[in-house]
Amino acid sequence: MKTLLIVDVQNDFCPGGSLAVRDGDKIIPTINRLSTSGIYDLVIATQDWHPAKHISFASRYGIEAFTFNEEANQLTWPDHCIQGSTGAALRPSLDQRPIQYIIRKGLNIDMDSYSAFLENDKKTSTGLERLVPKDVELHVVGIATDVCVWNTVDDAYNLGYKNITVFSDAVAAVNSDAGMHTMHDMTAMGITVCQSKEFLGS
């Protein structure tokens, strides 16, 4: 059984968005080729889905974005992916036809959720684990390599998923150096990191 997990391919994380990742939209054709290939038993997408004044928003504290805040105990971000907003919507160029489930995360105003599996307390489930059996081939793509993709893969590994692949040409990083380090860390954990053509055969 094969599952494709598409992490946070949303307008706010693509060029023009409030927390845009460079080249975030350039990975979408590759994700579409994977999702429409017919090889997946299950295709799931995730969305950041934050209330206004979310704990991760710098505006909540009146500080500059990308500043560490002790109250939040995390790096703060520009307001992004607010529930029901255009920025929170999946990118229009992402082919949504193969997507069977959408997991929304970060709904708790006082808790962030980078991972698709667990909120940042590493205890509260998003519900994804109930959908995806441990014995699947789990393929992870999306945004951002060094934040939500990394946390998703790390949690999947710690939850007992044994067969995890990340396609390097279907992820985009906030910081390219951090993205490279993340890929090395994944490989060291035993995660398969490869190009999609190695899997699709073209």
C-alpha cells in the first residue's frame, strides 16, 4: 500500500503569499505527476488552518516576524493561513482531484502544529495517524522542507512508520542551507531521499 502525503501546498507559502517560500510553486507540477500517476492507494493533503491571533503570529505580541518569543516558546511568523482566507487555500495549480482527505492543523489558537501528525506539544494528534496504517509506503512532499516537512517525517519515524520516502524535487525549503541539512538528517535516520523520477521511472 502506498500513501502520498502533500504537506501545506497553500497560497501563503507560495510566491505572493505572506510567508512565501522561494520556488514553492515550482514543485507543484512534480507533485501533480506523482498524485495522478495511479500508483497511490491514498492521497492526503494538509493545510495550516490558523485562527486570527494564533500563537505563532508575531502580530499577537507586537514584535517583528521571525523573532523568537519566549511566551510562545518558538520563532514567530507573519500572519499566515488564517482560516477561510485565500492565503490558507490550497494552491490552485495543485491538482486536487486525487486528494481523498485534507488534514487541517494548527487550529488551536495557543498551540502551533508544524507536523502533519502531531501538534507541537508532541502529544495532540491531528488525526492523520488514524488514516495511515504503519505498514504503508509513506511518500512525503510539500512545503517547507526545513519546517513542516521535516517535523512530519520526524514524527512519522518516531510513531513507527518504517518505509518513508521524501522526494527532493517535490519539496521546497524556507532556507536552502537548512533544507540541505534537513535532507542529510533524514538520510541519517534511514529515510529514503530521492528524486521522483527514480520512483516514477521517467
